[in-house]
Amino acid sequence: MKRNRRYLGVASFGYALLHTAFYLLDKASLTTVVDELPRLYIWTGWVAFIIFIPLALTSVDYFVRKLGTWWKWLQRWTYAAAVLTLVHWAALHDWNGAAPALVVTLPP
């Protein structure tokens, strides 16, 4: 798992991108999306997604070399995104979904 963690991270971003795209298609209105922002399960998802963007963009070998030690510092934001994703999922399911969210979120 450690050897493939960068690929898993990029795949996670791909899932988050699809999830966000389907959410936006489902809402079909910017007004509806903005009106839902104060909800905990919405803003935690958006903040996690925003954190994922620079992580995914800098996950290619070029940026690993170019950023040097800063790359590792940037990639540590993965932990914040993971916690926000966990809160996003659990809050969306009225906190009854914390156990399934932990099973999916935590590594084997």
C-alpha cells in the first residue's frame, strides 16, 4: 500500500471529482449549491475537495522533484482532507454513518 499511495491518492481525487460533478448536476442550480453551503456535511466536503486539488496536481514526478521538501509538506494536507471527508460522510448520515465511514477511510 505504501508503494502505491500516490496512485491511490490520485484515484481518490478522481472519485471526489466525479462525486462533486454529480452533486452539481443533481442540484442544477448555483443558487441551490450556495444555499446549502452552511450545512456541515456540505462545507466539509467542499473544503476537502479544495484541499485535494493541489494535492492531485502536484502528484506527478515533475512536481515531486521541483518542490523538493515542500512537496512532502503539501502532501501532509491529505490528513486534513481525510478528516474532513470522514466528517462529511458521518454528518451526511446524521452521525449514524461514522462506523462505515471509518471502515472505508482507515487503511487496512
